[in-house]
Amino acid sequence: MISGFFGGILSVLLMLITSSVFPLLVLVIVLSLVVQWKMPIIKGKYGEWVVKSKLEKLGDAYTVFHDVYIPNGERGLTQVDHIVTSEYGVFVIETKHYSGWIFGDEYKPYWTQVIYKKKTKMHNPIRQNYGHVQALLTYIGQAEMKDVHSIIAFSPSSTFKFKKDFTLAHVIQFTELLATIKQYKERRINETTVREINAKLGELLVEDKREKKRLKADHLQSIRKVKGAKQTARPHTGDSKNTSTQVASTLQTTCPKCGGQLNLKAGRYGRFYGCSNYPGCRFTENLKSKQQSV
């Protein structure tokens, strides 16, 4: 009976292999696996395209800059998703391509994404964008400029579960982006200043793909450097035998793909570092290679 069962399976497999549709079937399976593997990147690119498309509808009174790398002193470079300039104000936009329920507080270091029963931590985007705003102000030489607005824009597939209103930033969804910007109708910045800001930001625009890739690599390296400096400054105590605890505390760093937190985890093949934004980001790093790089 068992041999008959496996014989039937073997017959079906042989039939598929010899069939003319077998190559097509293999191609479909491979493509589906590749799409699943690249889905976080696909979602991110789609989200960027959606936001760009919306911002292009603002009109001639606004100038839009995308994916800007701003010099940030000793910290290297700061990457800003979108900057909109106008006489009505300057808008610094951080986009988050997350789904599920989003919980967060203005002053807490981490927010939480919940999809069914799975909870994932993310860095507080209001704090992140505050750093972007400060870098921008320093770069354009407008440290006391008041009409700069921080906007955190989430994907429409997210559901907000905030208990309090925000005062330091607009936390919205992509669909609310234009209305949020256009609610500022009073001219607050003179035309000359706007022109000067646009000229400074124009100096940062990079069209060459290789140069853009290099800037991104420099930005990620600066993130690691800052994180490493913070870890080096921490005092280390405890028994040297507690190697797992020491490794977890000294080597924890920032995900080079999405900026999330790399946490020490245990898997089938041993301990490794995984991104806190999983499954949105699937970046992993071998524990041994990370120890060697420090």
C-alpha cells in the first residue's frame, strides 16, 4: 500500500517533468519566491512612488526634493525622504511603509507595530525626523527658522492607535499629505529666502546612480560609526564568562537597510543579528562576522 502510494507520487512527478509545462511551472515558482523575498523592497519603492506622485500635485508655489543626503558635521550624512519648500513653510517628510496597528507616544524612544499577534518595535519616527529637521536648518543656515514643519507619513494600510495628539509633528497617512501641507496658507517666508534654500538644497541633488549609491553607503557607515561611539562610551561590568550578554550589549547596532535596531536572536543554525522591523525588513548578520568587524 505504501509502495503504491509513493509509486503514484513518482508517476505524477515524472509526468510533470516530462510535460511541456514543467519549465513554465518552475519559472512561476522561482518568480514567486523572488517576489516574496523582495517584497519589503517592492513595498518601499511603491510607497516612495506614491508619495512622489502626490507631492508633484502641489503646484508651482512649492519645490519638492526627494531622497536628500544632508551633511551633518561629525555624524557624516543625514538622509531625508522628502523636503518641500514654499513661502508658506518648509516641510520635512519622513515616510513609513508599515501596515497593521501602530502604537506610539511622542516622547517614548520606540513605537510598536502590531500585525495579528506579532509585535515589532520601531524607532520613534518623530525623534528621527527631529534630527533631520535640525540637520536641514544647520545646513541652510537658518537655525532660528520657525516655519519648518515635521511630517510623518504612514502607508494607508496602517491603522493608528495613538492615545494622545502630537504637538511636535504631523503624524498622518499618505492620503492626507497634500491637505496637511496646504493647510498653511499664510506666506511666512519671503521669496528671496525660499530661493536661497532651494539653491542650497539643489547643490545636494545627485542624478548619477553610482554617486547616489556611494552616498547611501557613506550614510550607512556614519550610522554605524555613531552607534559604535555610543557603545564604546558605555561602561562594561560583569563576569567575562557571560559572553552572550556582553556581546548582545556591545554589538547591538542599527540596521543598514532600514535604520531599525539589530537584536541578537537564536535560530536553527545558531545566534545571529536580525532587524527589529522584521518582517518588513529581513536583514540579518552573522554573529561571528559582526564580532570580527568591531
